[in-house]
Amino acid sequence: MSIDPLQQGLEQSFETERWGRLIRDCEDIETLRETALSLLQQVSQMKVASTWMASRASESENAKLEILAKLIKERSERTEEDSQA
């Protein structure tokens, strides 16, 4: 059983519902403004974190591919040396 990484978990569903209820029920524009700014800051932080994680994953994958390419090259060179001997 695989977990869909884009599917919202139970905790996130409750958090989304809580924020939605706060926004729907709020009648004070200042509270709405503060809520919107707080949510904007959270979204911005999440985007930065997501970009950083994607960058680190890409760097890690590139490092693995470089190691693999080096091993293949070394094996190929050894095979050539063995066939010449």
C-alpha cells in the first residue's frame, strides 16, 4: 500500500477545517487581515522549504549518478586492461 504524498493527512484536514471555520465565522476585518497575513507567511515558508528539499534531493541524486558513472568507467577500464593482457 503506497501513500499519496499529495493527499492531505488527517491532521492537515483538521487544520484546514479550523482555518476555514475561523475565516467563515469571522466578522472583524482586522482579525481576517491578521489571519490572511499569517497564512501567507506559512505558505511562503512552505514554498521555501519545498524548494530547498527538492534541491537537496536533486543534489543527492546527482551525487549518486556521478558515483555510478565513476564505477562504470573504472569497471570498463579494468575490462579493457584485462582483455589487453
